[in-house]
Amino acid sequence: MKKLLISTLLLTGSLFAQSAQEIIQDNGCLACHAVASKKAAPAFAGIGRRNKRFEGANAKEVIMASIKNGSQGKYPRFSDSAMPAFANLTQEQLSTVADYILSQSSKARGMGKGGGMGRGQGMGMGMGGGM
Ligand code: HEC
């Protein structure tokens, strides 16, 4: 009995509380994006900051729409490439990821040169909430 209960909890837990990091990993976002450094695409931290500054209260919606529909030409330095559309993500997943990206905006500065973030480990639990 107990075992059944526990595995049920684990199962529902993973269904309902898919973390932003899991969504980002499962969908291959990290092939182009990094959290705090530039790769083939702007860092999530910079995206969060830019959208907060320019979109204000709409920042979250703009980010969700860009992930869902794709984006091109907003970030001049990346004008050679484009953000593909991820129409497969649910509204809830988009929301989770957008919150996560916005929560990274404070990390845009000071993390530039590869310090700080071990691969994988640092990203897992640590980054989300702790300030
Ligand atoms: C093929 C490379 C690639 C992949 C994969 C990719 N992106 Fe992007 N992304 C880009 C590029 C390039 C831009 C810059 C687009 C622009 O200049 O408008 C971008 C921009 C963005 C933006 C900013 C949009 C805005 O309105 O400010 C967000 C948010 C974003 N990506 C999230 C994601 C997420 C989440 C995933 C995974 C589900 C993902 N990206 C996967 C290349 C990629």
C-alpha cells in the first residue's frame, strides 16, 4: 500500500511540476541558448532583462509568444539566426519557462566570463529560487 502511494505521488509530482529546467532541456533550447552567457542565441538572463525593460508588464506574454511562434530580428547580434517556433509546448509549460527566464534577468551582469556556473549541477536546483 505504502509503496503504491509513494509512486503515485512521484508520478503526479513529475506530471504537474515539470520544472523550467526540464522543459528547457527536453526541448533542446540549450543547443542555442545558455542561461547567462552568449551562445548561438541571446542568454536567458539577457532576454529577461531586455523584455522587462522594453515590455514592462507584458514581458511574460511577449516571451511566451516568442517561444511559441518563434522570433527573428529582435536581437541584432543574432540576426543571422532565428528562434524556431515551439508550438508543441502547452500554455502551462510556456508560462513556467517564461517565469524562469524572467527570474534569470538579475544574473545578466557579472556572470559573463564563465565563472560561477558548473555545467548541469549549478543549473539544476540552485538557480531557480535562491537569492
Ligand atoms: C536553433 C536555435 C534556437 C533554439 C533551439 C532555441 N532558440 Fe530561442 N532564440 C534563438 C535566437 C537566434 C533568438 C533571437 C531571436 C531574435 O533576434 O528575435 C532566440 C530568442 C529567444 C527568446 C527571446 C524572444 C523575445 O521576444 O525576446 C526566448 C524567450 C527564447 N529564445 C526562448 C527559447 C526557448 C524556451 C527554447 C526551447 C524551447 C529556445 N529558445 C530554443 C535561437 C534558438
